[in-house]
Amino acid sequence: MSSTHPQPIFSIELTTGDEGAVTAVVTGEIDAATADQLQTSLTDAVPTASAIDVDLGAVNFMDSSGLRAMVVAMNSAEEAGVALRITATTPAVDRLLEITGLTQHLT
């Protein structure tokens, strides 16, 4: 009999490539309960990163808390001269970024 593990409500995995670029793969829901973890993970990566690529392709929900976390991380990266890019999204996240006008700031 095989056991199945429920998918975590939220996870973020950061890896650093050879050139110092950090890839952050985010999974699950970004809301008031998880946004601080996202923000901390991304802003903590800024000082040593040459760039930060955020993969939101497995995020099934994001609210305004998640938007705030992304904006704070984007501002922190911008101040340090580090590019923060979103490399993948879901339709729900895409729509949220478009509605708020953040797609033009988060490439």
C-alpha cells in the first residue's frame, strides 16, 4: 500500500546557480499566513544574488499579502541593483499581477 502525502499549503525552495543567480520555486498558496515567509526568503537572498528568478508556476492562490511581499522584495532587490524576475505564473497569479499593474514592474 502506498502512502500519499498532501501537497504543502506553501513552500519555497531557493537554489543558487554558478553565476550567483538565485532561483526561487514557490508552491501552494501565498496569503496572510505565508506571505512573510516569501518576503523574508526573497529579501534575504538579495545581498548575495546576482539576480533572482521567481517561479510562481505552482502557486494556486495569491492575495494582496502576496502582492505586498513581492513588491517589498522587488524594492529590496532594486535598491541593491539586483534584477528580480518572475519566470512563470499561473493564470490566477497572472491576472492578479495584471489587474494591479505589477506586470510592468515584475518582468
